[in-house]
Amino acid sequence: MAQEVIWEDRKHILWFGISFDRYRIANGRIYCRHGLIRQQEHECLIYRILDISLERTLLNRICGTGTIIMRTRDASDAVLVLRNIKNSQQVKDMLSEMIEQEKEAKGIVGRDMYGSSRGPANQYYDELTDED
């Protein structure tokens, strides 16, 4: 099955996309690939995202980048982080819209997601966001 890539970017260092962290949205999923020698790829269905937030430091604003943090209902990846991506506000808005569309299409209502943000997401959140 061919992937319909909706968005693709990589982690930026200042203005330059010269890292080995790549991010992609395709076919109702978010893919995060990390590493050069030992590559890891994480995949999360978009409708499983519970919460999305955006962090932009002063340097991020100067460079036009930001970090999107997503808490998910996925047991293996309770928190997904898209670090230092370009046009972060537009990407966050696009993701928010896609999340709502996917949940609506699958008939998922708010009560189906209650209680899901407890557990591993909270213990890993601080650890993942402090890696800048």
C-alpha cells in the first residue's frame, strides 16, 4: 500500500535540518524515526492522541521552530515528541484538526478516552521533554 505523505520534516538545529530524527504523517499515523547506526521508528495512530501541546523557546522563535508534545493512548509510546520542527504552530493546528477528524470518522467520543492519560505517560513526560 502506497503511503500518502501529508507532512514530513526532521529535527532542526538552529535553521538547519541536519539531524537523524525524521518525522512523517501518512495514512492516519505519525511516524518518528531516530538514529543513524541504530535506527528506531515509532508509529502511532492519530486518533489515539489524547493531548497536544507546543513549546517554543526564544531561540525556537528566532529560528522558526518549535517542539510538539503529544500524550497518547498508545501503551508503547505514551508520549511522542516532535523536536525542533519548522512551522510548528501550523503543524500543531493541522494535527489537532486531523485528530478530531479521525476520532469523528471512527465514532470515538470523549468518554472513550477518559482515564487513558494516567500511567506511563506521566512518568516519561518530564524525562522526554528535558532532552533538549
